[in-house]
Amino acid sequence: MKTILLAGLLVVFQSKFLAAQNLILNGGFETNTLTTSVSEIEHANVFDSLISGVFFLEGTLDLITHDGAACVDPLQGDWMIADDDDYYWGAFGFVLSQTLLAGHTYQLNFSDQSCIGNYGSRWIEIGLSNNPDQIGDVVAQIINGFDSVWTPQQVTFIPSVDKTFLTVKLLEEYAGFDSGLHADDFSLFEMPTGISGINSSTLSLFPNPAHITITLQLPITNPFNIIIINTLGEEVMRQHAAAPPSSLSLNISSLAEGAYFVVVRSDKQVFTSKFIKE
């Protein structure tokens, strides 16, 4: 992942504490009229009629379900978006529940995967637009770094002007082989007012993805709370530690499969991370 500054927009890859009432987008690809996978959708009038809340921009895209030809199943639900053609690209956009306001801080979370791992040249661009047929201002580029398993990504940005659409472009160049670049489970939040004033750092945890337990590395000496939050912003687990150890294991076997945020919060510090429960 990269940290970049484009078009007057501050872009930082990090995790923060989320609030359910600030959810602007909960973007899967589940609300559609399909019964089988559809490949190589190249026309907006076809794509836009298939799936609710998502619109076609350019290139070639696939909608893939569990019984599709992809090397991986969708992360959550039954559907994911895919760029499954060598030397091709595809772009789409999300209809948001509210305008993204200039000067406000937002966090986008999603997961990506590539069938051949970190080979060739592939990247994902995130944009902000006021026009449903334009990519708009590119606020983030995730270049290569794609794993053969689902990998969570986080992008924090501050629009310089008001925007109404979030756009996503998938591109791949790998001669002679279909690398299968996939994306799923998009969520967008407005960050709560004042959270940037807290000392927030990334928390180390493993394994990720996890099945039964996760182990947290805890660079903290004060009493703290551990909070696990789902992608809807709902708290699903909480634990208090009065005498912090250097590491702590949590049993997550009762959690449903999907993406979660971990927040370790003391009176002066916030440590955050994200993991996938399989």
C-alpha cells in the first residue's frame, strides 16, 4: 500500500474507530437480478440494470458468484466484482447515501485479491466524482501488493470540494495470463468529530485471516478496553484489561465470517487494526 497526495486530497492508509451512525456506504454486490455469473460487462445500460446502487464507468467488468470460474469465492455474501481479463481494466462507481463534504474526514474499507498473488502489474484506483460517467479526482492508488487471499485495505481521505460519487478502477497487465483481480465488501464512514486529536496507531495482530483466535501485540502500559466492531459499526465484543500484558489472545470463534475492526483504547491512546474471520 502507498500513502500519496493527489488533487489536493490528503490520503493516509490507516484504521480508526468507527461509529454506526456515520456509515455512508455498505457496498456489496448482493442486490442484483442475476442467477449465474456474468462476464465482460461493457455497456452501462446492461450493468446498471443488473445491480442496485452500483454504476458502470468504463472498460470490462465481471460479476462473479460462488459458482463462477474465479479462483476465490466472494468475501461476504454471494457476489464480488472482478477484472478477469489480461491487459484490460474496468471501472465502476457507488451511489452514496449522502454528499462527501469538503474538509471532512472519511474512511473507505474494502478487500482485494488476485488469483496469482503479487506478480505482474495490477492496481486499484479510488476516485471521487460529481459525474456518474467520470472517474473524477483520484484519491488513492494501491499498486501491486495483492495477495492470493483476501486482503483488507483502508483509505482515509479529506475531499477538497464536495463530491457525490465514489469510483473504483481495477487495472491489470500480465502478459499471457489472466490474473483475476477481485474486490469486495466496500464500506465508507465519516470519521467522528475530534477523533483525529487522539494518539492513534496501528495495532499488530496475527494470524490474519483467522479462524479461532487472534493474538494482539500490545505496546501499552495503561489499563485499556479491547473492542471488536463489524463493518456496520456495531460492537460485537469487548474486554477490559487492568494490567496489560505484552500480548493477548482473543477467541473469535463465535464471530460470523467477515471483516472486523479491533480497537484498543486507553485514556490517552487508541490502537487499531482490521482482520478477516474465516
